[in-house]
Amino acid sequence: MKSYMLILVTLVTLISCNTFTKKSFAKEINYIQNNASLISVSRDQYKNQLYGFWLGQCIANWTGLVTEMDKIGNVGEIKTGDFYTSADWGQADQPSIWSAGEPSELSPTIDFVLRNTDEVWGADDDTDIEYMYQYLLYSHRNTLLSPEQIRNGWLKHIKSEEENYLWVSNQKAFDLMKSGIIPPETGNPKMNENFDMIDAQLTTEIFGLFSPGRPDVAIKIAHLPIQTTARKEAENISKFYVRMHSLASLNTKKPMSERIDWMAQKARAFLPDASYPAKMYDYTRKLYKSGIPWEHTRDSIYIRYQVKEHDGYDFTSRNLYCNGCFAAGINFAASLVSLFYGGGDFKSTIKIGALAGWDSDNPTSTWGGLIGFMIGRKGIEEAFDQKFSNRFNIHRTRQNFPGNGVDTFENMAQMGIMVTDRVIEEEIGGSIDPEKNIWNIPLKTDNK
């Protein structure tokens, strides 16, 4: 009843302001007929949360890079030193698989990598493609990117010859684009043999934030960007992350740990039960619920999937470089370890993610961005008891953006607000109350 009253109040307000057309009035009536509830979201608060998303991603991304590819398993019984544990936090960083025996240049110890107010955050592959997609949506003034817009955006903003910070499926898709192929064919397994790698997971989560409370719409607008580089299980894993980001706008009164678990369970419902991502999720959550330490769960995941190849996860048999350490699956399982055991705590989640192994900067970035969004800029600053840089250099990894590539989180968040405005009005069928500066967003009944 409260939802219907809120809709009616909104109708009366907009009619009195002479802002309604017959078409928009009919659309509002359709809310009442077809939707069980409606939420109101402050645009000012959401802007602060989008700031937290970008700041949280940067902190988590650069922290995870310290341990990226340090520990990927040896496809055998676990021996001391094969993986990090909680005791390794604050200790010396070990060499990665490609560092020629040297620890990370970012930090000699495994610790948070932070940028103070007089410094600048650098872009990386966990943030730069999302930045590009937001910019493309904003500049094209649309809600759905076309195949040509994606291809042209990639060709304009990604360096062609020198270091371009692309790997596996992203690099293959880029090569295909340069040869004239457009999405979604760039992610077609017949053309892109890396379709089941991690790439789409770290480039599309932001689409969930453009559709607050409506994961169905988030999946719609993220569909082509995901298929630009992913198919099958990797595509479904990417959709899992998109759904979680969309659901982060709901149940805001509940404790963080309950919200995280609820969001994850809702997203899990869309993973095909017979697929290895669904089985990885169920197995990881079961071990977490059993109360064993996170390290034991991580070790068990390694044995189950990389050594014994259960549930159809056959990457070890494929004899890939670094045993598929870039693969969507094993990194999805590792991300769930940090998500469940982190319990919604920003610092704990990033710590576990950085120590869990494999492509550790990717899961940390995903959850750092999500939890950063949920607690906002203030929540992150309170967690560390300090202020951080608000500047972001997209030209560290990409090119041809305004301002010589140096942006601010405030501007990035405002750009996200404007994209979300359009999604809410044109895709969700919601409305903006200009006086209260809020969105009125109709929900699906299964999102409550």
C-alpha cells in the first residue's frame, strides 16, 4: 500500500508541475498495474556512492596487484608456501610468475597500496574499460551501446602498438576489432579462443550500478559489452557480478553481512545449476558455512578444481599457460572466498582477496568497488582514518580522453549519475523528482 501511495503522490506532484505528457502519465499508471513496489533513491547519496565505487576499486586494484600471480598452485598436493595465508599479510611479497624472482615494485610487503591527496591514482585493466564504457554511454547519450560504438570506442581509446594493458580475451577481441570484426562476434568462441577467460568480469560490473535495484535491466544494458569478450560460463559469471552490483541498492537497512549474502544468493539463482560456476558457488558457500578458516576453503577449491577437475572444470587438462590462472572459473571461486569470509567489511575482504591467489587484483577490485559503493566515500575514509586522492589518470593505460586523461572521482560519479538518469527513465520506466532530487524506481517483485 505504501508503494502505491508513493506512486500516486508522485503522479499528483508531476501533474501539478505540468511536467507530464499523456505518454508519461500512461507509463506511471503502468507502474501501479504491473509493479508491486517502488523505491526512492537520493541522487546526491548515489553520487557519493559512485565516488566510493571508484575509490574502492582503486584501493583494491592496486593492493591486489602486489600479489597478482604470486600463487597459482602447482597442480599437486599443497605444500608450505604454495599459497598465502593470513599470517603473510604485512610480510615480504613473494615473486610473481613473471617477475624474474623479484617482489612487486608497488610494495616490498603485502599491504594496502594507497594514494594520498597530493598523488594520483593510475588506471589499470580493472578500471579503465569500465571508465571507457561509462564515457561512451555518457557521450553518446544512450543506454545501449551499439556494436559500432563499442568497436569505435575500443579503437580510439586503446593503444594499438605499445603496451596497452590488455590480456587474453580482451586482447583477442581488440585484434578482431582492428581486422573489422564487431561485437558480439569478437567474443564468439569460433573466433576468440579466450572467450572463457576472466576479462568480462572486470570490465562490466559498472552496468549494474547504472540500473539500481533492477538487475534485469542491468543485464540488458550489459549484454553486448559482456559478449564482446565472453561466452558460456564466463558470460554467466560476469552477469553474476552485474546482478550483485544492481542489487546493492536494495535492503540498505540490513547489516552488511546479511546484505552481501542476500545479494549473492539472488545472483546465484541465475547461474545454471549444472554449470561449474553454480557448483563452485555452492561448494564455496557450503565450506564457508561450515566454519572452517578461509585458507582451508581456498585450498579445498584448488584441489577440487585445479587438481581433480571436478564439476566439469577441465582447465588443467587443457595445458594452458600458468594452468589457466587467468580463467574465469578459478578466479570466480577465489572471489567468493573473499566475499563470504570478508562479510562486507571493506578491509577484510580486500586482505583475503589479495592473499587468496591467482589473478588477485581482479576479485579485490570487484569487491572493493562493490563494497566501496555500498559504504560510500565516507565509509572508506573512516575505515582507513584518512583522506585519499580524488584524481584518476586514465591515460596511464588508455588514450584520447579529455583533460589529458586526468579526471576526478567527483566528475566520474556525476557522469555515472547522468547515465543512470537515462537508464532509469528510458529502460526502467522510472522517474526523476527534480525538487527532492530523487529517483523513483519501480521494482520487480522477485527483487524484494
